[in-house]
Amino acid sequence: MTAVHVPGTPVIEDGRLVSTSPASGAEVGRLPVATEADVLATVERARAAGGWWAGLGFTGRRERLLRWRSRIAHRMEELAELTHAEGGKPLGDAVVEILTALEHIDWAARNARRVLGPRRVRSRLILAEFTGHLEYQPYGVVGVIGPWNYPVFTPIGSAGYALAAGNAVVFKPSEYTPAVGQWLVDCFAEVVPEQPVLTAVHGLGDVGAALCRSGVAKVAFTGSTATAKKVMAACAESLTPVLLEAGGKDALIVDADADLDAAAEACVWGALTNAGQTCIGIERVYAVDQVFDAFVEKVVTKAGRLTVGPDDADIGPITMPSQLDVIRRHIDDAVARGGRAVLGGPDAVQPPYVHPTVLVDVPEDSAAVREETFGPTLTVTRVRHVDEAVERANSLPYGLGGAVFGRERAVAVARRLRSGMASINSTLTFAGMSTLPFGGVGDSGFGRIHGEDGLREFGRAKAITRRRARSLLPAMTFERTPADVARLVKVAKLRYGRGR
Ligand code: NDP
């Protein structure tokens, strides 16, 4: 029988975490809650599994990971349905999310050996008689803590790369999306039945905290900045390294030579997809004076056409009910302080839905401009020139992604954005490009997932030197003579002493 709870709010019943649809309240998942002892035992088992997994080598792991990818691909409609049911995300958005995750598993599996595998490194004149050897060895067990807004894409961005690098992974999904997390783990176990290489521990924040203190060799966290600080503090106790993918307040800059139709289309998508619950979602726009009015009109027309509701609407429910209060506060505050809603407004919040809202003339120091809203809302601000746009875009502690529409100055502007990523003439696209690193600066965290940097994040650099001949310039020995030292001085001056 299907139990009905407060829609979307997970509850614990008889030691089980029960997740529910934010649209209907129908039960979606029921998973056992891990105690601290369970977390420790899971990590212990994962440690042994990690040794076995590392022993498969790059070729063995690649084969398993590609089979995992294929299984997810074959069953992607089922996973999309589950993602839709548990988080409320429209099916089309769930499909795009899964497709992006598949691309990341594929790339990580195929490129792990090239990026992390053993290689010889050339020496220079100093230590010329040595060869260098470099490889990136797995940490052992990596703890992955994930959010609810992209319950497939975000954990795979960490776990997929960590697994490709030879680590076992213990994954703590968000309490809002445990069923999706367990689905990924179960699917992996079908292709790796021998050992618990990828496992999940379920529960509330305390389970994540227990994972940080469980003796894992690294923690990869994706979630809010506030929790990222707690994770880092917990990991500091044991010097456990952390990768932090935290929140954002990404800006889109529209320059005078932008294609305004394309800019409006990408802006509406980047701001409103997944009901705006996207870490790299566009939450602020800075448009130069010449194009401001035309741009706002196009955005309002396109956003005004979107449908809101369950099932096949463009915009689904807000996944985490408590977020509705944040969204309402940001809209109310913006309007109270002189902002104008040119679409939506205070009445747009109709739980569990929020209708698209576009705000203009909002003061720069208001919550709607400075804090992560995580809803289908957008502020559009008029600026005199593109330099002012960059200055305003860069004025927040967050620095995750961003976007620029324009021609002549677009690359220069993208480079000047204080963020880990930027897209030109599109929004959010860097997240899907498996060859590029993903991560932020400042309050948006540090470390990188995806791409070569994302693979290296999950391997420890191991440097080895090997002597292959007698030293012509003996330096690191007590057997060197005064004449050797004199020759070292001569070489140092010849090689490094020019260009004073
Ligand atoms: P939270 O920070 O609330 O939670 C993230 C995860 O941490 C959850 O699994 C949560 O468990 C767990 N957790 C909570 N407390 C602790 C603790 N003390 N120690 C360890 N783990 C803990 O974030 P949300 O789930 O609300 O996700 C939304 C946020 O994630 C937004 O700020 C968004 O910008 C950001 N995000 C960043 C991305 C990036 O790549 N930079 C990508 C996607 C989202 P529980 O759910 O059980 O409380």
C-alpha cells in the first residue's frame, strides 16, 4: 500500500528512510537507515573491495565501468521515471541528466589509464642520470556525499571518476533521493557482483557526518556551502582530504553584439530547467543598456510560455519543500525593495510549484541578487557597459559557473569571470563536456570533478626516481669533493645565472 506523507519531505519509519514524491506525496523509496556502526562496517568492507578493484587494473575496471554505462543506458527510461517520481524533475530533464552522466562514465573509463597510469618522466640537467616515474594511485575508499537536485549526474561526476581511478566508493545520497542513489548502486553490483566496490549508506545529515569520520581516505562532497564547511571541519580532524562542490549564484552577461534570440532561449533554459534547482543555474543577468529592453521582452515571452505542474510540464515541483520559503522570501524582498516582477512575482509561489518569475530593477544588495535562490526565478539588471557587468558578476563570494552572450569581447569576458567555468553563447554546457574540469572558486568550493583534473582528484601522485648511471655532478652524497662543489657552482651560474 502506498503511504502518503507531507509531499516530498522524507521521514524515518521503523529505522527506514521513506522518500516521497514532492508532487503527490506518494511513497517512492524505503531504505534502511545506517547507524554509525553500519557506516564504519561498510567502509571496512569497502576497503577490502577497493584492494580487489584496484587489482583489476585499468583494463579490468574499464570493462566493468563500460558495462555499467551500458546497463544504465538500456534502462534509462526506468531511471528517468524514478528520478521524476522521487525528485519531481520533468522526465525530459531526467533523460538529459542521465545522458550526461553516461558520457562521464564513458570518458572516465576510457581515459583513466592515459591520465593516471604509470609513465616515464624526463629528467633535466640536474639529476640527468636519473629517470622519473609518475603514476596516480587510488586512495582506497572515497566517501561521496551527494545532493538531491541532480541525483544521477552529481554522484557519478565524483563516484564514476573515483571508481575509474581504482577506488572503492561509499556513497551517501541525499535523504530526498535515496532510491535513485540505491538504483545506481544496485545496477553497478550487477556488473561487479564479486565485491562491494560501490555501496550506499542512507539516512539524514548525521550519516554524512559519520562518513566523514569513518576513516575514508578522501571525501567528495556536493551540496550547500554551509554543509561543505561542516564536512571540511569534520575531515580536518583526521586530515582527510576533501573535494567540495558547493553552491553558486551564476551570472549571464549579455553584450551589445549578442544574438538576443539565442541569448533569451539559453537564459530561460539555464535559469528555469529543473525548476531552477541547479547549482550552475543562471540566477542573475547583466544586460548592457542597448539590448536590455529587447532582451527582457524575449525572456518574458519565452518563460511565460512554459508549463508548470506534474508529469510532462516544463517546470516540476520544488523538490525540497522548505526551499519554497527561501524562494518566497527572495521574491517578496526584491519587490518590497523596489524591484518589479515583469513575469510571475509573489503569487508565483503555489506549493509545491513556483511559476517562472523574472525580476528587474532589483537592488544589488538584496537577497535575490546575493543569495542562492534555487527556484525558477531570475533577476535582470541593466548595466552601462560590459565592464560593469563583469564587476557586478564577480562581486559575490560564490564563483561556480557563468555565461556570456556576445561576439567580439565574449572570450575575454568569459576569462575575466571569477568562476571555475563559463560558457559562451550557451548556458550550462560545460557540465556535459567530459573533457573539461568542473568546479568552483570561493564559496563555491574547490577541487575539480570531470576531465583529466577530475580523474587526478581521485589518485595520489606517486613519484619515483631511478638511477641509471653514475653521477657526473655528484651533489647528494657525502662523497662529493670540494672540486665537485666548485663544478656545481659553475654549472648553477651557467644554467640559472643569466638575465639578472
Ligand atoms: P546539503 O548541503 O543540504 O546536503 C548535501 C548532502 O550532505 C546531503 O546528502 C546531506 O544529507 C549531507 N549532509 C547534511 N549535513 C551533513 C553533515 N553535517 N555532514 C556530512 N554530510 C551532511 O545540500 P542539498 O542536498 O540541499 O543540495 C543543494 C545544494 O547543492 C545547493 O547549494 C547547490 O548549489 C549545491 N550543488 C552544487 C553542485 C556543484 O557541483 N557545485 C551540484 C549540485 C548541487 P541529507 O540530505 O540527508 O541532509
